[in-house]
Amino acid sequence: MIANGYYSQDVHGPYELHDIGNLELEEGGTIRGCKLAYATFGELNGAKDNAVLIPTWYSGTNKIIEQVFIGEGRALDPGKYFIVVVNQIGNGLSTSPHNTPAPAGMANFPHVRIGDDVRAQHKLLTEKFGLESLALVVGGSMGAQQTYEWAVRHPDMVKRAAPIAGTARNTLHDFLFTETLVDAITSDPGFNKGFYTSPEDVRAGLLRHAKMWAVMGWSTEFFQENRHKALGFSSLDDFVVNFMFAYFGVMDPNDLLCMAWKWQRGDVSRHTGGDLRAALGRIKAKTFVMPMSSDMFFPPADCQAEWRLIPDAEFRPIETIDGHLALFGADPGAIRQIDKNLGELLAARVPAGPL
Amino acid sequence: MIANGYYSQDVHGPYELHDIGNLELEEGGTIRGCKLAYATFGELNGAKDNAVLIPTWYSGTNKIIEQVFIGEGRALDPGKYFIVVVNQIGNGLSTSPHNTPAPAGMANFPHVRIGDDVRAQHKLLTEKFGLESLALVVGGSMGAQQTYEWAVRHPDMVKRAAPIAGTARNTLHDFLFTETLVDAITSDPGFNKGFYTSPEDVRAGLLRHAKMWAVMGWSTEFFQENRHKALGFSSLDDFVVNFMFAYFGVMDPNDLLCMAWKWQRGDVSRHTGGDLRAALGRIKAKTFVMPMSSDMFFPPADCQAEWRLIPDAEFRPIETIDGHLALFGADPGAIRQIDKNLGELLAARVPAGPL
């Protein structure tokens, strides 16, 4: 375990912790007493058919999800829906390398897959809340990976799905990009094979990681049109240090690496012997596929190719120059489009299913 | 100086060396006895109006330029044109950090700008060959940066210009991408602030640099369509190690950094107090602007925005999924398009100018 004040109720709360017991992982390891951190908004109705699940993205927690997606009068309105935001394993709030006691923590933390997260979340939702149906699963980036995994793994339970800026099976190109992020951190001598004394020992690696996010996360148009200045930064350097590094530099390196390993290997076709068409063909949810138009590593074409394989799906790209990081919510136009799409998706009638 | 058998006549020859004397640099340093390595193809005609200049890109030498662009029956046919390929300063064949004696070499090598290269090349072409006119200047990537610099700096001398996959003023986004390449090298402890004993001390940094090129240099479609396998590599790893790292890993780190610094700061608007419209408005050359359609760091939109500012220019994007590295010539379709465009450009009538 390693102290890190960033992962706290002060910064990300309020959130609850639920112990789902031991979680045996697809890769063979076990997380003992796996705790999921989650936040809920709104009330579950009597029919238990108004639940919405939102899993988190790389580096994200329930807090940014709340800020970006949830609000009165919005599509995800706590007045209408019971919204559960679940922090993914390894994100620093749920069980993660940095908050797991030795010897299982830090670089000894076992490899986790997207499927492990979905099994853990299923346990939380069924055991804790008695849910048998989800009106919607929606998530961005790694949250989209989890959304696809949910829709393929539990086709009768997931009524609607909205994968935003993410794919069902990661591409080689995206795998390689993520590998360069991993390299940025692990190549720092202060990383010490994952057994650093303090995250600050890995400051240089985290800065490189932040810069690479600045390159691939936004877009050339973002900088050409001085969006970074509009966000309150006086120069490229100022933006890289005081926005990108300020954001990522406080996080735990092993936590980021745990998520990166998982991200690289997101693949619903593991359920069907590598046959992506068969896997996506299982989805019964009405699905809106929503890439960001300027996304450099989950680009629209990759998302569109998957959309064609989903039985009841619409392709709804979000027009923005904020690239992948339009997920941060800084482009109000992108948020409006997402809200509009989610509103239409939630209004759409879906088959009753087994309930 | 540091021994490196890669930069040799065996690998890149035949090429000649020409000493242009001392080169005082825009940033204030001086290269003493600056030598330009160049290769020529074909013969200069009596009217001296059939000369074509091709400057090199980041990491490139006269050899790859010859392989990709020059040949009998092609647009750049040595039977018709006198073609001069000049290696940029810092590329390892011309004066560079690794071949400059102490104390001026290695990390003490002064900062060089695109404008310095063009002044040095102008000296070579006028002093050595007595050229007063260039039928065409054509180059890819940093070669495009030099092409733009030539066309703005010597508007009467350059009759035609073909900047391929490059811009006249580098974008913030591209600057930042290049910065991450620089970081990959300089963060290797073996780099030792530029005073390594052997390039192999920087192996890990060069491998990271190669991986980042693999991400930004090609495209997601390139990997989706298994172009790396078509090129003879069995997997992503095989491609990264035995193509990308095999290519970059033999180069001198300080040489790469010299070029990267120059690349980051390419900007013809330095001639006009930052006014890009005024700078590009000076161009008298008939110009074909040729971005690669899938280029991730000199993307078509950035090139198109500059094209609009050039008086007599056509926008001729090259359709390819090989991204920026279609410059390597592995996509025959891209090469066919480039050849066709260059053929049309060379056939176009241009104003007689002062000659």
C-alpha cells in the first residue's frame, strides 16, 4: 500500500464501498476481498426497471462521470433513473494496486480483464440492489469496453447500451498507443519495477505519459483553434503542465498500469473463440454507437465497423474537435449531442425480455 | 565524434561531400566547415533549366529518396532531369552531431533551423553547379518544410514546388508529438545528456522512439488491414522490432534530436513577422500540396489550410492507409499518385522569371 491523498472521499466523494468477496480473475490471479467503490443517484422504482449503470474510463472515477453525464433535466436525470456509477478495478477507489496490502499490491497486483470488472459489477448490482435488468449501460472509452462486455455477456439484462468513444475489441493500433503510455511510466528509473517509495519518484514518467495523452487525446484542430487557451491556459507548455500533468501526475503509476493492461486487451470476442461477429451478434440491447469524430485512437471508422455487426444499433458519431477527450466534457456541443442521443435511446421501446 | 557504420557509403552511397565553409546559424551558433552530402542523378542541360532539388526528411538520406522517387520512366527521370538530393544537416551524412569533432559535436552541436539548411543548400547549388533556377523542389515531411522554405525564400528561383506530407508552419500538435519523440530518447539514462559512449547505450530510448513512430507514423487502418503482415512481419511485435526499431535503432540519437528540434520549429512566417498569409503569398512557384490522406501529424486539413494561402497552388491529397509513412514507398498506389502529380506539375508551364 502506498499513501495517496488523491484517492479519497474529499476529492471524489461521496462514494460507497461494497465488498464482493474474493474475485477469481480470468488470468488466474485472485483479488481477495475485492471492494468496488460506487456512487448512486436517484431512486430505484418499484418495477426495478429504471436502473442505469455507468462504468468508468481510464483514470476516471465516479466524480467526473457525475459531472459530465448526470444532472436534473438531462438525459441521465436522477429524478427519473436510478444511476449507479461503478469505479473500475484499479482506478484507485475500487481495489487497486496502490490500496492493496503487501504482498499482493503494487507491481504484484494481478492482471485484471474487462470481463473481471463486469463479473464484479454484476455481483454488486444483483447482490446489493437486487437488479435483474438495466435500462441502460453507458460508458466512455474503457467504459465503452465495459458496456460492450455487459451487452454481450448479459444480453437479456441489458436493455440499452451506449458505448461512447470505445470499441468492443481493441485494435492493434490502439494496443500499441497504450503500450507507449505504459513505456512512458515503466521506463522511469524511479518506477523501480513498480516498487517505488512514492508516486513522486515517477514524476518524469508521469509527465511523459501526460504529454502523450496531450498528443493523442485531443486533435490538431483543438490546438489550431486555440481550445487550450479557451480553457484558460496561456500556452502549449502551460496546458501540458497545468492541465494534463496536473490531472495525471497525482495518480498512482501502478493503478494506471493496471487499467492500461486491461484497456489493451478489451475484447468481447473472447466469448466466441475470436469471432467478433458472433459476439456482437449476441447483443439484444438497443445500441447507440457514439465515437468522437476527431478521436485519434478510437476513431469513428473502427467503431463503425463494429456497429455493422450489432443487430439493433444506430451509428451516432459525436461531432467535436476535442478528440477522445471530449469525454472530459469541455466541449458543450459534444455534451449536447451525447445528451440528445441518450435521451432518444432511453425513450426507445425495447423488448420486455425475461422480466 | 562517435563511430557509426550506418552512416557510410556502403549503406547510403554513392554520395559526394561539399564543404560550404562556415555556416552561421539563425540561432547564433556556427558550424565550422559545414559539409553537405548529396547525390546527383542525370545531367544538367545547357539552359540549366532542368534541375530538381530533393531535400531529405527526418531520418532519411539520399538513398531512400532515390529508391522512393527517382527512376527511368518515372516523373523524376534522370534521363530528363538533373536531380540533386541533398542530405539535411544533422541527418548523419551531412555535418551532424555524431560526425563533428569535440567540443562542437554530440550534445554541444548547435541548434539548426530549416532556414539554415536552405541557405546551405543554396550555396551548394549556386557555387558547385551554378544553378540560378530550379524546375522543381520536392520533398516529404521535413523535406516539405524545406520545400516551403525554398519557395518563400527564393520565389524567383523555384519554378515549381511539391511539398508532400508536410507543412509550411508546424502546428502545435505536431510540435508536441515531436516533443514526445525527443523525450523518448533523452529520458533514457544511457543518453547521459547526449554524451553516451555508444548509441547502443540509448537502445531502450530508441526502441520507445520507434514504437511511437509506429503509432503515429501509420494508421489504424494500416494495422486493421494487416499491411504489416503483407510487408513480411508475423505480428505487431515482429513489426515493431524488426521493421521500426531495425530502422531507427541504428541511428545516432543526437542526430535524430538535431533534426527533431529543427522539425518542431519549421515556420516560413519567420520571414514575415509571423504572418503566414504574407509568407505563403510570396510564393511564385506553381505548387502542388500533397498530404497523405491518413497522416496523423501532418493531416490533410492542416495542409489544406496552408494551400489556400498560396497564389498558384493545387491541393492534391494522396489516398493511402499507410499514413505519414507512405513516404517509405511501401504503398504502390500512393507512389503512383505522387508520380502522376509530379508528372503533371513538371509538365505545367510556369512564368519565365528572371532567367
